[in-house]
Amino acid sequence: MELRQLEYFVTVAEERNFTRAAEKVRVAQPGVSAQIRKLERELGQELLDRSGRSVDLTEVGAAFLPHARAALAAVERARLVVDELAGLVRGHVALGTVTSHRADLPGLLVGFHEDHPAVEITLAEDSTDQLVEGLRTGRFDAALISVGATGPHGIELHVIEDQPVVAAVAPGHELARHPAISLDALRGRPLISLPRGTGLRTRLDEACAAAGFRPHIAFEAGDPGVLARLAAHGLGAAILPRGFAEERADILRVLTVDPPALRVRLALAWRSGGPSGPAGRALVARAREELPSVD
């Protein structure tokens, strides 16, 4: 008994026609008929009734059909297991990340490499918008991105950090004496921000639009450290995650911004349904274990 015989039999049973079945399995019709006849001789029973205009199952054929399907399904599962293992031996995984965060990516990647030394790992930095697009197109298997209260459509999230956005100014700035300010206090003032396409900038633009004004962005930089240094020199108020700003409290005054809904979340992200390759799926599973969720 051969797998192709079972495949041809199941296909004929489903199509109830030898010609359509032959087209589906891409084999000449005489070849399909011959293999099913060979299977019937081996079993000592006819499986198909060929007397009518359509092909019907005999009583024996109807009883045999679910077992044939189960055998084919078991073989397919076995192939998938082999493919998964092969992918983890010689696969590739692509990870993207926003510029600045406190997640231990090096530790994650070192551990993954030790377990899967033959898997090629690539890491690239980009803005949240570009990373999300990369997830959707398959350029990245997973990415660390910055998001608001809800995530992008078609993307699954594992939230690692959730913190408020603050304004950070030089000690001599006129706002420095206020531990907390309203968002409206930033209206018309020179602000120092990450560029468009980043999660934090998107949150800022959305909050200001809801308050009825557009932020006056005097300086943009992709590195939050540069934003902090510009603010420390009195060039404006840097818009930063609270944790990052508080680490530089020796050169900056950190101002809470109302409304408190102005928050930014760092999340591990992947395309809904999971990465297509076994190495990508393994990395996402490991990252979800090693990077604790705040949800």
C-alpha cells in the first residue's frame, strides 16, 4: 500500500469523478485508475462503484475512507515536524526594534543563539511605522515597537513597558519650577521630539490635536539621548518617556504632563497568526517568556 494510492483514492472519493481527480493530483487518468485498482487488489475488495455516471463508494470504500484520510494527515503532520526541526537548524529570523528602550535584547538573542546556533539572526533599528510595515510584509518576524492604548491592525502585542510621557526641561527653563503642567502649557513652545513615524511622536500629535493645537517641533532627532541633551542646553522641552527622562534627572527637570492618558507602551509585536517560519515562531515564544508583560 502506497501513499499515492491513498491520495488518489481519497481524491476520487471527494470528486466522484476520475477525470477531475486526475486533474487535481496532476496525474494522467489511466495512472490514477491503475493505482486504485492495485490498491483494491491488495485489499481484496472493491472500494469504488464505477457502474454509474458518477463514481460512488462501495460499503467497504466508505469504511476505508476515514482511515485513508487519517493516514495521509498523519504523514503530513510528520512532514511538518521535520520541517519545523529543519527550520530551527538552518533557518533565519529577523528582528526589528525602535531606537531606545530598556528591554534586554542582547540577553534574549544570546540565549536564542546558544539554543539554535545555526539559525541566522538579523537585527535592524527603525521607526514604529516602518517596523509595523515590515511585520506585515514579512521583512521582520518580530519587532519591539512603541504603541498607544491600542495596537496596529493585524498585529499581536506582548506589552513590556507602559509609562507616561513627560516634558523634560533644563533647570533654568521657565517651566522648571512646575512639577506638573497641562498639555496646553506646551502650546506654542519649542518642543524637542522624536520624528514622525515613531510611537511617541504619534501619541504627542494625537494628544495635541485633541487639545486643539499642533505642537511646535523645534528640533527632531531619532535618539532620545540627543533630545535630552538639547533640552539640557535650554533649547526647548523634550518629550520623553518618564523612565528615560528620570535617568537624566541630574541635567533635567521632569514635568508630569496632564492628561495622564498621554502614555507610551513598548511591546513585542508580530503579525497576527504568528511568523511564517519555525525560527521566527521559536523566537517569539522565547521572547514572550523572557520579556515580562505588564498587561
